[in-house]
Amino acid sequence: MAKKIVIALGGNALGNTVDEQREAVAHTAEVIVDLIAEGHDLIVTHGNGPQVGMIQNAMDALAATHHGYGAVPLPTSVAMSQGYIAIDLQNAIKYELKKRGMDKKVSSIISQTLVDPADEAFKNPTKPIGSFMTKEEADKLIAQGVSVVEDSGRGYRKVVASPMPLRICELGTIRTLAEAGHVVITCGGGGIPVFDEGGKLVGAEAVIDKDNASSLLAREIGADYLVILTAVEKVAINFGKENQEWLSDLSIDQAKQYISEEQFAKGSMLPKVEAAIRFAESGEGRNALITLLEKAKEGINGETGTVIHK
């Protein structure tokens, strides 16, 4: 049965460099077109960690060596990463569709995501971004009120907040294209974080978790399935221990119980499970799937992966 699916691509679907990305998206496009061939309607979201870091580092280096250029705000780098990733994905999907003789439109939407300036995350920035600095460079930024942390013995880095997304600003456009039968690529890197200042959208120095943004988009767009792709085929409890157990099926209550037991790592699986729960509990018949890119079709067909449901 055809489903409306929001599919959130992880870093393994995109690569880390320009060449790696173009190679990776060719394979990713095959998986996406496999799902389209099954009759599903797809909205594709993606992360941007390595890409936005590369762009921010380049912009920082430009500002440091060419004094006529000012610092480039993080929201601008997020916007750049959305376009850079989306065009490779869009072209790869179009080419795969053409190879299979399938007539399907593919569109990319540069999107903004509304956040709350009063979000507690802004009081405790935790997400490292940009280039490494010496202690002297870090101290100058700290004196200017910028949050900086020492990062794993490698130097100092600026940290920004990761607030919860409230609204996808381009939702109407995304919905219109999806209803017209387009494959839509959007919400890259969780979207460009913005504040609403009296109707004017202003960039926020923050990054948004792409799984949280994908969950919000899936809820607002009325999706049947949220598919979060990651580096493992299934979610596990007691991960890495002798009594490790792979999970195929999780009710919302079971998932919340495992979260209370701290079964999921905070930096990796926990935010994915939390995003899946928010989608699954938002309406009847809404299921979230966490699995590998290569197993997406099998997972939607109930053959593998971890499904989180009411």
C-alpha cells in the first residue's frame, strides 16, 4: 500500500567531501528510487554535519586572511550546505529515475525552521562548530561573550545551541509540491534556524537536530511513516554488552521505559528514538522506522529495522 514517507538521511548517505558526496548520493538515489518504484510518495531530509563544518571553516579562513570580509553567520553556512547537498541529491535522483524510465519531478526547497529564543538550549550551548582555535584565540572570543569549549584535546571550538524546532516555515510550499507528485528535498541540516521578530525571520546562531526537524515535518505534512536512517540495522538495548538485544518492534511506552533506563546513547541513538516517539504518538497509524539506508525498503515492508508505534 502506497505511503507518504519522510525519509531522514544520515551522514553515511552523503559522504564527507565533495567527491565522497557525489559517490554516496548515487547509491542513496538508488534506495530512494526503489521506494518510489513501490508507489510511495517521498519527502527527503538530510543531515549536514561535515558539510556545514567545511563551509564554516572556509568562511572563517576567508575572514581571517582577507580583512575586507566579515565573519559569516552560521545560518548562512547552513543555507549554503542545504543548496550544496540538495543539488547533488536532486541530480542523482533525477538520473536514477531517468535510467529506469520513470517520470517523476524532483524539487529542492531551501527551508527555515522557527525556534524559540527562550529555549533553554540557548542558556547552555553544547554543539561544537567551526574550526579549532588556540587558547589565546578562544579567550578573545570568550571576552566577547562567545561560548567556547575545549574539544577532546584537539583545541578550542565555538559551541552553539541546539534548540527544538517549532515550525517549518516553508511548509506550505513543501506540501504543494508533494501533493503535485514531486519528490521534495528539504529541511537540510534541520533547516536554517530562525527567530520570528514581528514577522521578520532572523537567523539564529544555532543548529537544529535533523531528526527532530524531520519528525516535526512528518507530523505537519501528515506522513504515514518517518524513516530515520542510521549506521545500524536495528535499535538495541544493552548495546555492546554480552546481553545485547536487537529490537524489531517497540511501543511508545516500551521506548520511553528504555529511555528512562538510559539504554540509548545521548549523542547518537537517543535523539533518533525521541524523534521517532514524537512522530508515532502524534496520530493513529503513524509509524517510525529506524534502520540502515540499504534496508529502508525491507524495513517499510516489515522485514527488518526497528518500528516504533502506538
